[in-house]
Amino acid sequence: MSRTLTLHTAGPGLTVQDLGRPGYLAFGLSRGGAADRLALAEGGALLGQDTSFAAIEMAGLGGTFEASAEMRIALTGAPMGAALDDGTALRWNASHLLPKGARLTVGAARRGSYGYLHVGGGIATPDRLGARGVHLAAGLGARLQAGAVLPVGDDAGGPVNMALDPEPRLEGGGLRMVPSLQTELFGQAELIRFQHTTFVRDSRANRMGVRLLPEGAGFALDGGLSVLSEVIAPGDIQVTGDGTPFILMSECQTTGGYPRIGSVIPSDLPRVAQAPAGAAFRFTLVSLAEAVQIERRAAEDRARLPARLAPLLRDPAQIRDLLAYQLVSGVTAGTDLDDDDPDTEEGRRP
């Protein structure tokens, strides 16, 4: 364990997360993984490494981290205040060099809900069932506590001081959903009303699901029908007994008996995860064929993230090694001129 990241302080919602564990639904284990999967893709692009590398997910509040060796890092997701112990502020949605022994302090979220700290080489905690991501509901791993020492994988290297303009997803907005097995049971009038209703994100939300409060009356199946418990998955919109919709997230259960009016498409789930309490949502029903096209375009957009990187503009007053930069090409102090060179001022003197 030659490269480590030590937590000196830790917020209450810090976990190691990756893309999760697909394929275990039949065994009662939901996929899990990062609440905002797009943030993992952005971190991978900023560091030039695979999206599957594990990062630290910070729910609402970060912590203080110390590097045992020089490390490349990236910050994505919900913007949080970030600074080194020498007072250097670090820009969010960008990559940076964390010097050996330096301490990085990440504060509270300024917007959104989940921030992510990525390291070159990824967090290298033990692999459990094919992934490193903590699944709190299933008891796979636990929240990070102060004093934890996290192993960091080998870094293939790459550029730092790169920035990325992220996809907007921190303030609620429109959500596209596809029909579920019970959509038609709600009736056409109820389904139309659902799409014309503004919902507000409740304060009750976590990695299992997000509760939405509707304007006006809740929603119910026609004729007071009930459904049997069956398989559920992230994105499903369950309507609870009081008519309130509940969007299932990465650590949801694998079966449930509440009717589902629809299912939010995967590329819109980061918008649900990042929405703060009070954010407003509206739903639009799309066909399965339309959803497939939307997801294909979203995958293409993620693949193009590296091409969207731009050099990070830094404040010269905050660059500690400013004199190491070649600020103006070709300009020297004049001490390196050769007296015997006829092409120099010194060489041309009589």
C-alpha cells in the first residue's frame, strides 16, 4: 500500500463508489454504485482514465484528505468549496495536482447533493462481488470515518489543470419516463394529469430513493386496484399509498408492491440524484424506442467528454511555482548570451 489517501475529517455521507454491481438482481442485490454516474464519467475524462475507477462520493459535505504521495485528483458533481492547506483554492469540475503531504479540505455543497473526489489510479479498496462501491442497504462496506486510510491504485499518469463544463443537472427540471407494467392501470386521465403536475423534491431522500411532493391531489390506480410484489429497479416511479411518487435510486430494494406509473430513463437519473430539497420536476412520457435513442446519444456524449476538456485558467497569484513556467517564449535574463556569437549583441560589440 505505497499510495494512500488519509481522511483526517469526514462528513456523515462519505462512501467509496464506482459503477456498481449489475447482474445480482435475482439474488436480491440491486446495482448500487454512484448516485450520479455521470460524475464518474466526468472524473474519468478529467484524469484520462476509465470510468469504472472508484471515487469518493460526498453527500452534502466533504472532509479533509492527505496524500501520502503526489497525486492527480479531479473534483466533479455538486460543487463544494475546496482548498489546499496553504490556502490555494481549487476549482470544481477540474483536475489538479495534490502534492505529497498536502491536505485537501472539501466543504459543504453549494449546489446539488453529491460531490465526487477522484484520484489517478482510483480508490483501491477490496473488491466485493466484482466492485469496490459501498452498498449501505446490503451491508457491503460502510461509510468512511475520520482516520480511515484508503489505498490508491497505480496511476498511469496524464495531464492536470484541465477543466470541464459539466452537463447541467443540479436544479431539478424535466424528467423523461418510459411506461412500466402498471402505467395503463392508472388510466389515461390520471396519466395526463401526472405529466401536467409540478413535483417538488422532498427533504426525505437518500441513495435508496427520492420522494416527490405533487401539487394538488396524489395519484391512484383506477378502481382502487392493487398489484402483487414484483421486481423493481433504479428509475422506477412507485406511487405509495398516499398517492405520492417515489423515484427508486441506486440502492433500492429488488422487489416491491407499490404500483409504478413509469420509469425515469437512466440518463435523467443524475438530475434526480443531484436535486436539492425544494427543486421542481416535471415528467414527460416517451416511448421505449425514443428512450433507446436518447440513451444512445447520451452514451455518445459521455464518449466525447475528453474532447471537451480545456486548460484550466489559473490565477497567477495562486500559482506557487510561477517562476517554473515559461511565461514568454524566447525572453531570457540575458546572462546566457555568448560573447563569441556574432548573432548576439555581446558578439557584435567592437
